[in-house]
Amino acid sequence: MIHVFGEGYFITDEYDREVNTFVQEKEFGRLIKKLYLKKMKNILYLFLALASYGMSAQTTAEEYYNSAASKFYLDDIKGAIVDFNKAIKIDPNNVEAYRKRGLAKESLKDFPGAIVDYTKAIEIDSNYAPAYRDRGISKDKLEDFSGAIADYTKAIEIESSYAMAFHDRGITKGKLKDFSGAIVDYNKAIKIDPNYATAYFNRGLSRFYLGDMTGACRDARKAQELGDNALILIKMACN
């Protein structure tokens, strides 16, 4: 989860969101989440050890991809990119390998490089909604806000229930000071996923900027209830 309160927004990684949705952020929940993540990391380390032992000249694209994906989630980003490169060399049409390599480059703040990979994934599969959303995020980071909105919109055209694409488009609209437009997108994200904590937080922040303290406070409390750390917004809007 990446908090960027200076810009007023924060983006949540899909994997992190899945864990947070699975385990609520209460005292017992935090303990279970910690144990869950530790178990997952141990499984991935074991997988990598076995996979590396079996690597040979005949290693398949799928094996390199699985190794790269494991390294990515263990924060060995450069190692992941090396294995994604090998998977793509064997299978140049591996759309998911391009997308995941793009995510790895994005995590290293190589946003232009990430965009190249997302674009390649889209060239292979023009209806691959996640690649449009991911490319939108990288364009947003490069302050190509109109390009980001266009990509989020395309992702939504392909997948009308893509809550994260609505949410991320709301973030970009907020950076353009279109807080009313951002709220519309957060509303849609929340309608699709009523437990989308960051959408409540960001909608509350947009309402705060528009002077709607009652709505901002309500959303901040809901975000906190769902497990996000919304204490700063609660303090700003509820007092």
C-alpha cells in the first residue's frame, strides 16, 4: 500500500488489497495477516529454491515466468526482471509476462519502461483491461493525466465492473482538481466493491476539498472501519 498524502491520494497494490480484504485490520486480524504473509513468503522461498535447482537449458517460458513472479512478490525486483526477460525470449507473445515485467519496472520507478511493456501487452491482446489500467498508472506518475484517463476509460469500456480502474481514474481527476468528477468515479468503484476502503478514503478527501465536511467525515470513518488508516482525514474533517 503506497500512501501519498501530500498529493491527497494513495494507491493500493492488488495483492495487498486482496490480503487486506481477506483479513480485517483489527488486533486479531493484524496478527493473522502477519502470519499469513509469513507463510506465503516461506512457500515462495521454497518454490524458488526448487525451481532454481531444476533450471536448465530446457527451462520453459512458464517456469521462468513462475520464478519471476515469485521473485517479484519477494521484492527481488531485478531478479524478477531477469527471469521475465528469459520467459519473453522463449515466448514473445506471453502477454502476462510483459505486464508483470511492466509492474516490476514501475516498482523501480522506470515508468517509461513500464509503459513500453504495457503497450506491448496491449498489442498482443487489445482487450486486456489490466494492461490499460497499469499503463494509466504509469502515465499518471509521469503527469500525462489525459493519457492516464484515456487508458482507465478504455479499461472500463472493456471491463465495466473494474472497480480499481474507476478508483484510479478518480485519483487522476483529483490531481486535475476535478473533485466532483473524482467523486463520481469513487461512487462507481464503491458500488462495485462496497468494501473498497481506499475508495471511501479518497472520496472523503475529495469531499473535504469541496467543503463537504459531513460527507468527508462519514467516508473517513467508513474507510477506517474497513481497515484503512484514515485517522488524519478523520481529524481534519470530523472535528
